[in-house]
Amino acid sequence: MSWDFSTDRDYQEQLDWMAEFVRREIWPLESIWHELGLDGLRQAIAPLQEEVKARGLWATHLPPELGGQGMGQVRLGLMHEILGSSPIAPLAFGNAAPDSGNSEILALAGSPEQKDRWLHPLLAGDLRSAFSMTEPDTPGSDPTQLRTRAVRDGEEWVIDGHKWFSSNGSIADFLIVMAVTNPDARPSQRASMFIVPVDTPGVEILRDVPTMEHPWEQFGAYGGHSEILYNNVRIPGDALLGGEGEGFVLAQHRLGPGRIHHCMRWLGVARRAFDMMCERATYRHAHGSVLADKQTVQNWIADSAAEMQAARLMTLHAAWVMDTEGARAARTDIALIKFYGAKVLHDVIDRAIQAHGSLGYSTDLPLEQMYRFARAARIYDGPDEVHRQTVARQILNGYQAPAGEVPSEHLPTRRREARERFSHLLEAVTAND
Ligand SMILES: Cc1cc2nc3c(=O)[nH]c(=O)nc-3n(C[C@H](O)[C@H](O)[C@H](O)COP(=O)(O)OP(=O)(O)OC[C@H]3O[C@@H](n4cnc5c(N)ncnc54)[C@H](O)[C@@H]3O)c2cc1C
């Protein structure tokens, strides 16, 4: 089978434009975006969004009828690699998480009325959203155990439950909530998704959970991870998104391409850390030479280059499988890149910090912030261990126990078999002796 994820010239020009645009217009905003606040940032980004739209690069993850280009995952992946270099670049391109994934779900499963009310304003940037699935008291890695319930009461649904880590929950206008609608159904069909406006009585946003990424208390800031109580939350029957019991199917649709985009964004971050490490190596002089002359530092650079290249090719390959054979066929490839990509991201940043010594550990460089961001990548989108398990199980399906539990490569057994098979040759050799 031939593999082909090459880039045509027209699209390469778009990629070159994006790389230059992000570096010129967006990187300079990074060091003051907390000072600007959300509204200031939106003002700064508004004209950039117009430029992106004029290039036909706005919300490209969506189907063509909603303004996307029907690009496919390989092209989207290459775009996300560039956008990943800055935490605010996706905002300028209309594909910032979690709105991007939520808009995909709405595009996929929303009724025409739901699209009018929620999707179109979301795409226009007039509304913000959050995805509310994980609960503090049940394992997010096994969402079949969700406890949040949605019960039908006449024409309405009533939701009760406790969620946390609903990213952007405290600045969202609406939440896409995953709740169990039929606890007796098969595990994969127990839950459904609902659109819940945040101002619905009974929705109580308790706090943005302080994290390694945002260690200080904050509320209502972009990128916060909200803890939310749903107390007797009544929503109309048409708040159901997709069919009853389709929650997990929809979540999978959202997560497959999302993981490819995440992995490519991680490469964008890793590349920036890598560039910083290489730059440092050129001038820091210690023990008689610059760091570039130390073999350990050379190893860090070579290992990082190899690992980033491997992660990049694996991710583009997963994207290509998804484009050519569909999401199901790409399942193992996507699980592979999830844990491998997260490790590469972590390790490259870690080496870059080490090469910078105390400066790398300080907040005078963005490396420490990248490092905290990288640590989360091993947990969200499914913890790495679950993806490793998926990969191992899939691989092990191709193996079976050998007869008599004797390993297939057991040398004494193979030698005995070979002696029998080639006895005539062995006899001839012995006769000549
Ligand atoms: C930055 C960030 C943003 C997030 N954003 C959102 C969001 O917007 N919406 C949302 O709903 N959720 C969000 N989450 C939550 C995320 O999806 C969950 O944290 C994740 O699914 C893991 O669930 P958990 O935290 O309950 O850990 P658990 O399920 O309790 O797992 C804990 C650990 O157990 C181990 N483990 C689990 N299963 C296995 C296994 N099969 N084999 C071996 N070890 C295993 C792993 O080491 C795992 O890390 C976010 C999380 C983070 C960190």
C-alpha cells in the first residue's frame, strides 16, 4: 500500500501564510493577554479574525455548508501544528477548544433549530460553550460510570449531577452536558447529550478549579476548568442533542479528529521549546565550551528532533487513515499518537528547561508554563494508560498462545524440527566428514 500525505502547492502557500501571520500578529499578544483581559483580547483579535476569514481559513474543521473547507484531517493537522505554537492562535482561526469540538457536535447532531440558536452564534463568536462530562466522583477514564442523571418529566428533562473540569464553563453561555438517561441500557447507550444554557435555574458554577496550569484562584477567565452543580435543572424536550442514548457515539465523533488536532498542536509547542533549546546551546558557555559542544546537549537535540519527527509522521499517518478509511479504521493509530505525542511534548520541554537552567525554571521564559500545560496532556483526551491499553489489546488480537505453550522461537524446538526436515543434508555433511 502506498502512503501519501503530501501537501499541494496551493495549500503549502496557505500554510506558509499562516506560519508568518501567527508569528507576526499573534505571538506579540501572548505576553500581555492576561493584562488585556478577555474583552481586550477579543478586540485585539477581531481584525485578525477578519484576515483569516478573507483567506478562507476560518473554522475549517466544519463541513463546507457551515463555512469549513472540507479539508480533511491531514490538512487540518498541518494547520493545527502551526496554530499550536501559540495558546491564542486558535481563537483567531475560529477553532479554539472547546468551542471547536462543540460546534462539530452541533453540526453533526443538532436539529435545524438548535443550529440556528446555538451553532451559528457560536461560529460568529457571539456565544461561548463548554463540554460538561467529567465528574469528581466517577472516573472520567471510564465514562460508562457517569452518575449525572437526566430524567424525563412530561415535556421536560430534569438534570441532577455534579461535574468538574468543564473547560471554559465559567465564561460559557451554554453547556453541552452528558447525562445518563437510561441506566439499564448497554453501557455505551446509557448517556445522552443536552444543551443547557448557563442561566437555567439550578445550574450553579461553583468555581474554576485551580490547577497546575492556572495555580491561582480565578473565576470567569478564559481557559478555566469549572466545577458545576446541576440541581433539579429543568430543560425543554428539544434540548436533547442527537438521539436518546447517543451520548457516547457523539463524544467519539468529537474526540477522534480532536485528538489529531491536539497532537499536531503539541508538536507546535514542542517545536517552539526545541528552538529555544537550540538557541540556548549556541551561546551559553560553561566548562570551556558552549552547550552546543557538549555531547549530552547534542543528544537532547538529536533525540528531540527524532521524537518530534516520529510523532509528526505518526500523527499525519493517523490523519491520512482517517481521511481515507474513516474514523473507525484510525482508532489504534489515534490511540498511539495520543500517548506518544503527549510524551514527546513533555520530554522536549523538559530538556529545553534543563538547557536553560534557572532561567528555564523561571517565569521569565514561557517554558515553565509550557511544562505545566504538557503535564495535562497525559490526562485529558483519555489518560495515556487507557490509550496504551487500547493499542495493546488491538495488537494482541493478532496473536494466539503457541501449541503446548512452547514459544514459537524456542531454539531447541526449532533445531529439532530443522534437523528432521533437513536430515538428508545433515547426513550428507556427516558422510563427507
Ligand atoms: C486540562 C484539562 C481539561 C479538561 N477539560 C475537560 C472538559 O472540557 N470537559 C470534561 O468533561 N472533562 C475535561 N477534563 C477531564 C478529563 O477528561 C479527565 O480528567 C480524564 O478523562 C480522566 O478522568 P479522571 O480525571 O476522572 O481520572 P480517572 O478516571 O480517575 O483516572 C485516574 C488515573 O487512573 C489511571 N487509569 C485509568 N484507567 C486506567 C487503565 N485502564 N489502565 C491503567 N491505568 C488507568 C490513569 O493513570 C488515570 O490518569 C479535562 C482535564 C484536564 C486535565
